[in-house]
Amino acid sequence: MRNLGFDAEPPRLRAEGLTVAIRRGRKRPDGTEALVMLVTSSGGHLSHLLELSGFWQRHRRVWVSFDLPDVVSRLRGEEVVWAHHPTARNLPNLARNLVMAWRELRRRRPDLIVSTGAGVAVPFFWLGRLMGIKTAYLEVYDRIDSTTMTGRLVRRVSDAVLVQWPEQGSLYPNAQVMGTIWPDAPIVAVNPRGPNGAEDDVAMRRAGSHPALVVVTVGTDSHRFGRLVTWAGRWADDHADDARVVIQRGTAPHPGGVAYCPEALDFDELLDLMSRADAVVCAAGPGTVMDALRAGVKPLVVPRNDEMGEHVDGHQVAFAKVLVERGVTLGANTESELRAQLDRVMVQPGWCSVTPLSSAPTPGGIRISAALEALVSPVPHDTVAHRG
């Protein structure tokens, strides 16, 4: 049987011969609303929690996340505590966040901690259990048949483990299968085509008066995705006369050439670019995929490969395969495949156009919000004592 790594346990406080008394929650003054703490990494993890606004907008709340352009723009107007990053396989930042979590939890005493990961969630869940604070972990959309490191580390200390796919339910004992917060049905392209086929396509192409706009984004992961940046840069150089290419390159070096290649983009700027794009190329991050679909563009997904140092594991390769097989996205795994897809956009207008995906909550999202609402208890916890 495959070892899923469920032996991971949180650290335990021990006091030889001493009684360790822990006050498990401070009484709220009468009439005070419950406080929800939303702990999340940037990118897709944050996108998951933003989809659950129907839940958290009803409560006092504080966010814990990273001081990155993506997060700053998307949480504008919200109260945010900045955590140390990156957290993937980073023990020094785990220790720093453990100290910060202890300070913030003792000071704020939230009624519920909610997270989709990643590593930043671990100290908050461990200490939350120690302090008697309720915790809920939502496994991410892009792990259909595998677990995350965060999920393995926090499942034993979570009051609720919520998963989105039936396959995930078999991996987490006692998990509740809720359904997905994003659709999993095929996304059908709206390809405007005239009676004369490709000739009419060329006549209709926006590049007749304006260059085609191709938006490439590697997302917010700290690992370099130089492979995609280089491929896109070379294609941009070959189409300098008929295409404008924007490449959000993250930590990858600038490829040179004609493409506009910022390290990061403000989230609103990225959405604006997507809304005007003829094609969107991205890594296999569910948040970016859904952002493109809501902008009316079926994205072309190039997954990060952990064997090339582009991610911590190979889940993007598996997830991209599912997305393409289900007709949710287009896909490319090699430079020649990427070029073929982008070249098709140049001669077939609307090849990537779709009816914009609705932002209304899915049935799964509604069920997840309801489950979280049930965990926000107005009853204060009693003081208890633990013996070592």
C-alpha cells in the first residue's frame, strides 16, 4: 500500500512533573461578532478562500498571508498579518511563522482558523489546537488524487477536513467530500468561423488593425519557470510584427527580446490584460485558470515540472493532464506544442474564446461555506488543564 505520509504529527508540549494550564479561548464580550482567521499562501491558495466570500464576509476577519503584489492587490481593504515566506521546505521560515502564530493567536483569540495551505498554515493549526481554537482545512482543487504536505501535517489537528473530489475523500480519513468550488465540466470554445474556413479566419483576425495580444503568466510560486518564459520569449521575437506578448516571469531571468517581461503584475492589471487577450498561457494553477475562463479565454496550460526544479512536486503535470482531458483548458508540454497552439490563434480568431465563466458560487462552494459557518461557535471555551 502506498505510504501517504500520515504519520506526521505536530509537536507536543511536555512538562515533566508540571501542570501546563492553557486558557482555551478568551470570552468575547456580549454582542461581539466571532473572529475568523484566514491563513493562506499567495496565488491559487488565496483564490480558494476568496471564492468563499459568502462565508467570511459575514464575520469579523483577519488574514494571514505574504507581502507579495498578488496578495496586496487582492486583499486591498482587508486586515492582513504578513507572514514570512517562502514556506515550501523552509525550516527557518517555519520557525519564524511559529513565533508569529503564537503571538497573533494569543493576542486575537480567533473563533475559527480556516486555510487551504500551504506551509504557512501549519504553525497556526498546531498552536490553534493547543489553544482550543477550532480549525478547518480545505484541500485544494488541483490535488484530485493525491495529498498535500500541508494536508498531511494538519489533518490530525483539524476540527474539519473538507475535500472537493471523491478521490480526495479516500485519502483523508474522516474527511467530508463537499464538491468543487470551481467547475469541472468541459469549457467549449466559441470559435468564430466563416464559410470559407481559414481564409475568413484570417480576414477576421484582430491583428488586421491591432497586434494580437498574448498574455503569459507563471504565477506566484517562488520556483523559477524559465522554460516557459524562454519559449514564450522566442515566439514573441518571431511575431514581433503581428503580436504583442506580455510575460509575467516571476523569479525567472528576463529572456531579452521584444516581449514585455515584468517580474510581477498587479492582480487588476493581469485581469485587464486577460480580458483583452487573444490567448492566455499559464502554469497549471487553478486560480489563474479560472481567472482566464472568467475573462472569456480558454487558457493554454504548460505545467511546472518538479524534475526540472520548477515546483516542489509533480502535481501540476497530473492536474494539467486532467484539465486537458476534461476539456477545461488547452495544453502544451513542449515548445513545439506551445508554438503550434499560439500559431493557430494567429490564423484562427477566437480559437481560445469562450463564454465567460460565471463567478456565482458552485454547489460545492455553497456547501463548504455552510460547513465553515457551522464551526463558528458563539459559545466561549472553558479553561482546561493539560498534564505532561
